[in-house]
Amino acid sequence: MQALRNFLRNPTISIAETYKTNGEINQIHSQLLVNGFLNDPDLVSKFAASIALKHPQNIDYSVQLLDQCENPSVFALNSLIRVYSKSSTPEKSFDFYKRIVKSNHKPDNYTFTFLIKSAAQFVDKNLGLAVHGTALKYALDQDPHVQSGLINLYAEMGSLRDLKDLFFNIHNPDLVTQTTMVVACARLGDIKFARQLFDKMPDRDVIAWNAMIAGYVRFGEPLNGIELFNTMEMKGLKVNEATMVSVLSACTQLSALDAGQRAHRYIKYKKLQINTTLGSALVNMYAKCGDINTAMNVFGGMKEKNVYTWSGAMGGLAMHGYGKECLDLFTLMQQENITPNEVTFTSILKACSVAGLVGEGCKHFESMTKEYGIVPKLEHYGCMVDLYGRLGRLDEALRFIQSMPCVPHAEAWGALLNACKIYKNVEMAKLASRKMVELEAKNDGAYVELSNVYADFKNWDGVDGVRHKMKSKGVVKIPGVSVIDSS
């Protein structure tokens, strides 16, 4: 009864704080039923909304309550839209939006804030445009919450043009909206516009700084990312784990071990938590910058590890030629009941390649689909070609390429070509290099490879033929790259 008394004493505020267990929910419901309070639409609406928000796992119960209510409040229906927008069934949000429209109520800014969030999960441009149009109909498009939601929606759809059109039609966007726009543009690769907007913002929080740094790193401008981080640090702004993940990624791209070590010391100095994401970034940085020992020390010292942490450590071992150790680590990962993903299998196949374990590699390649339901990607096929090629099993490598269910990519033919050079198989090398040219008709590198094959075997007519073909195709040779290997 105490839970009911608390609820009835002040039903308009803090309803969610009146109970903590499902038993108390049932107690309140029973007493409301006995005392006839379930006939009060306002009270039922608040109770249903409270359950949905505090106990989203019981949302079906909230739905049943509202189904018994003749005219539930917009607040209650919005609460269900909100919960469903964060669930695995966001489409149900639209059912409760329809109930609002059919009732005597009008949808408000919170209705569209979470309805837009639901629409963003479908990455359906027509649905997104429909929701946007409906927000315009109710004159809610200038609400800051709705604006930020729409920016996220168009970002999810990858529609940069629509995103900019939306932003330019916002009158006096607030800082939250501007920050959301910076995040969206940096994520979609319009770094120049994102930086222009970023520089104009009178106040910038860590989200905006992190978005710009991450954008620079993601789209191949690591030096600009590090420079912006240095500016952030000099201003005395608080960095977090996400900031340092981007900084470490920049160091990795630059193969800058010294800078990566400084970043690691900075993390320790700031006493940042080494979570799975930051730990994985550290392992990856050290491994790719050549310090596999420190990479494994970081890995071993992590209290929590996820599949990306394990895969990163395995990839580092394979990269440095420790194939057997990589496979041993995979065994430990399985013992920890961590389910491998496609990145894991890339590391495993590379390990089998460097260790010369064809049978093991074939077994793992088959297990991807049969045991884990992972569809092999081009990189996995390339690893298998490399596995066969390293051992001189060129015919098997060629048959593997020809049996691929997708169009073989240039990397697969490149792996075969490298093996052909090692084992001096002229005819197959010509085939592989010609295939590379067909796939990358405007890439001078493919022509250089073909020319080098001819040059290696003193076929100067072939070299001249490649030159003429490049000219006829309009392929421009990158300065500094010789068409003939001088060695």
C-alpha cells in the first residue's frame, strides 16, 4: 500500500520514483483497479508512461494500459514512442504517432524528436522525407530538438545535400544544433564545411572538438587531427577517451611511434580509463607502428576485452610474422566465449598465411560461414590467395580466384602476381597483371606492375605495349614511379 500512497500523494511528478520492482507495479495496478482509479485517463496515462520510461522491458504492459484508456495523453503516447525509438522494433513508434493524430491531441516537439530517431534507424530516404514534411506541417521544424533530430536523420541517410539545405533553412541555430551539424558533416566527409562551422561557433564542447578530430583522421588528414588536438589541449579543455582514440588512430596512420608513445603517456597522466575502445586503439597503434611487445603488454593488462581488442592483438601478431602465436590467441579467445567477427578471421587467415598452414587456413575459411554465419569479404578471399601463393601452390590460388562468387578484386590478383614473381611463373604473372589492369583501368600502378612483369623477363616489346596502352587510355603516370623496375 505504501507504493500506492506515494503514487497517489503526488501523481503529477516523480511517478517513476514511487516503485522499484515489478511487484510494486502489480501492487499499484491492483489498488488502482480496486479503487476505481483506472477510469481516470490522466492517472492511467501517467502510470503507463512511468512504467514505459523506467521499466522499458515492461512496455507491453504499458501498451495494455493505454489500450484500456479512451483518451491517453500525448505525454503517455510520446513516452511509448520514445521507448520504441531506442528498441529493436522502432517501427512501433509510428503506431503511437497514429494514435496521437487520430485523437483530439496534436503531436508536439517531443513526438517528432523521437519519431525522427525511429525513422533514422531505417535509413529510408522516403520515410525520412515524410517525417520531415509532417514536422513542417505542424510548424515544428524550428524546434531545436527537432532540428538536431533531422540533422541526425539526414546524416544516417548519407544525404549531405539535404543536410545542408536543412541547416541553411534553420533560423539562428543554437549551439546544440550547430554541434550536431559539425558532427554530421565531419562524419560524412565534408571536413571543410565542418571546420568552417566549427570555427564560427562561439562555444564548443568536447563533442564538437572530438567530431572534428575524428573527421580529420577518418578522411586521411591525421596531421590536422593532431594539430587540432594540440590546440584543444593548449586551451585547457578536458579531453576524454574518445579524443584519445582519434589521436592514437592518427599516430597509427602516420606510423608515428614516438607520437603514439607520447599520447599513451598523456592518457596515463590524465588518468583516463583504459576501456575496451581506448585499449584496442593502443594495441592497434603499437602493433602497426612496429612495437608488438608493448602492444601485447597493453593487451595483457586490460581488465576487459571485446572482440575488437582480441582481433587487434591477433592482427598485430600476424602482421609481425607470429602466425602460431596468433592462432594460440584465437584459441584463448574462444575459451573466453568471445564470438569472432570478420576482422578476427582476417587476422586468422593472415596468420595461417605467414605460418604456411594451408589446411588450417581452409578450415577457418569454411568455418566463417558454416559455424558463424559470416559471409567472406574480398579481404578474406585475398588472404586465401596469398596463403596458396606463398607456398607456391599457384594453380590452386588461380582456381580459388576463379571460383570466387563475386568479381575478383585487384588485391586478389595482386597477391597472385607477387607469388608468380617469386616462383617465376611468367604466363600466370601476365594473366594476373592483365586482370589488374582491367579492374583498375585508370590506375597507373596496375600498368606499372604489368610493365615490370615484362621487364623482369626482358620482354621490351611488352613494355612498349604497356606504354602505348597507358597513353591510349589517358592514364597519367604518377611522378617518381618508374615504368621499368631499375633493379
